[in-house]
Amino acid sequence: MNSINIVGNIGKIEELQLIGNDIPVLSFSVATTDYMGKSKGQVTNWHTVNVIGSTAKYVADYGRKNKNA
């Protein structure tokens, strides 16, 4: 299994979808910021993340609660 850790701010959260035998799937975006030195300053990068199963349900609930806080 491949994995990566992205630390940033949640952007747009898509609707939770069910596929196959009611397997939850969720897509959302995460913004990260890099400092590129004095000449370029800060650069924001957007990453699209796709999660499935119980993780999708958790992110859908947790992300929406904290995004509206």
C-alpha cells in the first residue's frame, strides 16, 4: 500500500458518494503552502485527495464540522 501525509487546510469537500455494494467514496482538496524565498514568497499548492470506506465517512463528517466552525 502506498501512503502520503499532506498537512494543510481543507478546501472544497465533494458530496459523499456510494459505489458498488454501498462503499463510500469522497474527494476533497487540501491546500499546502511553500515558502520559495524572498523573490517568490509563498506559493499555495492544491492537492486532490480521494478516500474510500470508513475514512471517507470520517472525513466527510469531520471536515464539514470543522470547516463551518
